[in-house]
Amino acid sequence: MQLRSGDQAQIEADLVAGRISCRRCGERLAPHGFGVEREVRTLGGSTRLRPRRAICASCRHTEVLGPAWMLPRRRDSAEVVLSAWRQRVAGASPRQVASLLARPLSSVRRWRAELSAHAEDLRSAATRRLHELDPCPPVLQPAGSTLGDALEAVGQAIAAAVRRFGPSEQLLLPVVLTGGSIARAAPARRAGVKMERPQRSEDERP
């Protein structure tokens, strides 16, 4: 999935105008139907959307285009996972986070495991984006843990994006979560390959 700033209407307008490029060859993408409609849970409730599918006019590679606040293969939005991350770094237990967000404990524990596994990558990516957005960025203060250091870098990247572009929730995922990298532990499905999954957690259901 290619995550884009803006809502579905903006993604559609950019696609029709030829402003979205193929990640494989760099040529423009064209409309190519729609993906399966899905419900995404947010902090304030939930929303339903049907992601746009696109095809490259040159290499015929296809992609699904989604708004930046989505996470690939997840029922919960980026703001939900980021909120859980903040609460965990602040000292809340997984059970407390699950209660505060009204989410299954298994989901919260999975988020924690994935964030911890990729914390250094997230810190590095957010730090790079911070320096791209601000030529004189603030010094990142050690937080006492790898996960805390990553969250500090994410927070500074968000602040730099707001200073440069103004407040926008659409900046959340592309600026600091780097295209859904917090969900990398969830394997992508490949055509013709059967994935063995003994049990499916709540946040992985479509």
C-alpha cells in the first residue's frame, strides 16, 4: 500500500491529474478500480473507506492508495497506535493501555512488540526527517530507552512538520511512522501463497 497525504478525495484528484508516481519505475499511476471496503478504528470512533487501486501506465505494476493515517493490515489508525506508544513510554502497563484505549490486550501487546523490534529504525527515520524539515533542529534528549528515544524523535519530527507546513493530522504517518513501518512485523500476503496463521489477532482482521 502506498500511503498519501490528504483524504480519499485528494488522493483521487492527484491520481487523475497524474501526480502520483509508481514506486517501481517512477512513471505515473492511473486509476484501476478499488480495493475492499474496510473499517478503520480511530480514537474518536471509526470510519469506513474503500482504498483506490492504481496501475502504472508503463510497467503495469499495481498499487493500493490509502490516506496517511491508515496502517497497512491493521484495523486501528496510526493515531491509536501512537497513543498507545506514548502511554507505554510514560509507564502505563499493556493492560492499562488496553483499558484506556478500549482495545484487546493482545493487540496492545503486539503493537509494543513491533514497536520495540523496530524502534531504532523508527528513531533513525524520524531523525532524518527532522533534519530535512528543520535545518537547525533541537538536540534530541535521551529518554532512557530505545523506545523512548524513538518517541522523542517522532515528537520532534511532528513539531518540525507543524512549524513548516502548519497543523495537519495527515502528516502523522508519512512524517514520523515512515509509511507504516511499525506494522512491518505483519507479513504481506502474496498471490498464490497460503499463509499459515493458527490464530488471528483482533487488530489484523480486515
